[in-house]
Amino acid sequence: MDSIYNIDEAAVSLSYQLAASTAATTITGFIQFEGDLQPGTTNLAAFARVTVRKSVIAHPAVYDKITYAGTVYTVGQIVAGNKHNWVVSAYADPRQLPSNLQGA
């Protein structure tokens, strides 16, 4: 089922960097926060679902980077797609990974 809506009604400015690239592109997309960093709790990551247009990001991939309001989110899963949009699940984790465990 295709969900048709105007992404610009709730769109925000995002920086999108493909995992295979060092260059980031400024795009508009819809971001839905699913969890947040909570100092002093067991929440170690912030989660978000991000909707982007297929006409702007043709093929999102795991380890792509999305920056919003200074927080860098890493795409962990491609959740859904239709002929207009992609929905990706992304996370921001403040813990540093050893370089041999970081995405490509």
C-alpha cells in the first residue's frame, strides 16, 4: 500500500551522507523520534525513523549517516519503501566503536 502525503508539511532539513561517500548532501525529510539519549539511564542510543524521497536518495544503505540538529544518526535498517519514499531506521550512539567495528 502506498501512503501519499506531502512530506514538505512536516519536513526538516537533514544532512545525508551515503556510506560509500565522504560528501554529505542537504535534503528535506520527515523524522520521527522513537527514543532519546537519557543521561543516567540504560538508554544508550537515540532512535529515529526517517522518511526521504526516492527522487533524492535513490538507494539508502545500512551505515549511511543522517545528521539532524547536530546529532549524527547511522542507518541500521531499511524499513519500507514505496514508489515515492524510503523509510529507514537510524540510531545515534555516543559510545565510540573501535575502528575495526565501524561501518564501511
